[in-house]
Amino acid sequence: NGFSSPSPQKFLNNGRSVIVGLLNYYAEDRPLRSLEGSIARYTRSNYYHDIRVRLRSMVKVLKRGYKFHFRVFSNGPLAEKPLAVRAGLGYYGKHAIIINDKFGSWFVIGEIVTDLEIEPDKPTKGDCGDCRLCIDACPTDALNTPYRLDWKRCIQFLSNHRAIIPEDIRRAWGNRLYGCTTCQEVCPRNQNPKQNHPIPEYGYIGPGLPLCEILSLDEQDYRARYGRNQIGAKWVELACLKRNAILALANLKAKDGLNHIRRFENDPDPMLAEHARWAIGEICRWV
């Protein structure tokens, strides 16, 4: 996840090297349908599963010529962003995301920790110059300092964490159901993306999900429908996803969603109740 930095030896006895790989997740997809909440690009399919499969295939090839032990990770406990920089795969952008010369920032990171001794690549040098498009475009001012993210204001972070969202961020939330990639969408390094492989079928949920349907799910339905995607594989608590759906319906001024939202205005979960009452007030101002 890029936030912790234990040594490779913690995950493999005699671990000596980390092979770092990138998987481009940019893909053209269908447009959003009515009353759908948007899903961040990297979550539209389970790219983390896909890169682990590809890295294990690489291990099989390496095993033909070498004997070694290994473990494969993606979105795990390793410090993925610093490892990608040290492996020469990119540099930090002002949005605190790694930029690669080929993929921009449209990629997920995976690693093979091995006891092989491998000559390291040289870190990549690069910077954003005077560009501040991502900083100016951030809907919640979470990038007020270049290269540093104020996670308490970041929609991407907040969308899978239990929290009462401040009102100014609620109104900036837009129609997002999970994640936010505004800072990536405006980045000049991402303006000529290439889709270089099919969208993985495993865990595919697409660019958006029906918001009212999300509000009707119970835990069993949620895991059954979306368990192969990272959001349903215990990445995102269902209550958080419902909160996000309520905010999205409010920002869409969706009067057709009112009855679905009203079910939560006295919910025993104070997070859901607070956002439901706010959303009802917002929608009723427009109907």
C-alpha cells in the first residue's frame, strides 16, 4: 500500500532482492449509466490479482535456470512506491503518485521477493517542473503542498475509511462511489494513454455501479457479487460504500433515490444516519 516499509527479510528468509513490476490498467470502458456511481479506474477490475498471476508466470520462467525461494505481493505490506522508484520504474509526481515514462501513472505495482542476488537497477530521475495541474484540480484541496497528500481531505482515502465527511468535501464528492483519480486525469503524463492488454475478467465490475442497488445490499449479497473485486474482498466496508452511494445520490440531486436514502436516516450506524439526513435535505432543496 506504499505506507509501510518493512524489510524484505521479514517476508522471506534470506531475502536479498525485490523484483518490481508494473501493470498498466488504463482501458476504454462503457460510459456511466443513469444513477450509477463512478468507480476509480484501478478498481474496475482486479488488477492486483492479475499482476500477481503475471509475476508468478515470470517466476516459472526464472525457475528454468535458477533455484530460489520467493514470495509475490501486490498492494501488500511492502513499501511499493519507494521500491518502484529504486527499481528505476518511475519518479514521484506532485500528486504523490509514481509516474512512469510509458504508462504515466495508470498502473498497479507488484513485487517478487527472492533470495536471489540480483544487480539493482538505477533509480529514475524526473520531476514535474513548474506544472501544478493536479494541485489546482484536486476537488478538496488535498494536494495543497506539492508531493504531499493530506489524506484527511483525499476522497480516494476517505472512500474506504469510516468517517463523518466534512460538508465541504461532501459537496465536492460528486458522483463517486469508490475512489478518485482527478489528479491523474489532468496530469500531462497521462494524456496519451495506451491500452496494451484486455481488461482482466477476474473481478471486473466496470466504470460504475447502480447507487440505489448498493443501498439495498446486505453483507452476504455484497460479498457474493463483488468478492472477486478488491472492493468486496474486505477492502471496503459495506457501510462505507453505502455512505458513498448516499453522497453520490445527493450530488446527483436524485429524487428517485430519496426513498432508498430515507431508510438510513435513523440507522443505528451514526455514520449512515448523518449522511442520509444531510442527503435528504440536499435533494429536497432541488425537488
